[in-house]
Amino acid sequence: MKIGFISLGCSKNLVDTEMMIGLAKENNLEIVNDEKEAEIIVINTCGFIESAKEEAINTILEMAEYKKKKCKGNFNCWAIIIWQNHFC
């Protein structure tokens, strides 16, 4: 399974994302840098700062557009997982 990661917000989010990437690799998931190739996208974001919330919403909507184009009616072919860090 191909998984992509998007890290938004502070440097703590980047560290958390790197930890998630490590866990994904340990579980034999293929890490991709291009969201268009991903079957799963994890968006790690901050839910604490208003501008970060706005950035997260825009990113989620952008990734949902990829889903529409890629799935063509198959609702089970792709997922977006959102992780909010409330301790930034």
C-alpha cells in the first residue's frame, strides 16, 4: 500500500510525521512523496492556531480533489487521515 504524508504547522508536527513515517516503513508500507500516487494520505496538522486550521482545511479539500479524480466512483479506493496536534 502506498502512503503519503503532509505535515503542516510547527516543527513538533514535523517530528511527529517523521515518527509516523518510521512506523509505516516498519509495517512495510510504501512511502510516496507525490500525493497523486498515494492510496492513503496522512495530514498531520495543528488544531490550535486559527491560521493552521485554515491551512489544514485547504489542504484537505485539495487532497479530496485528488480522490475524486483517482477513484472515479469507487469510494473505498483511497483515504485521507487527519491527525491534529493540539499541543503545538
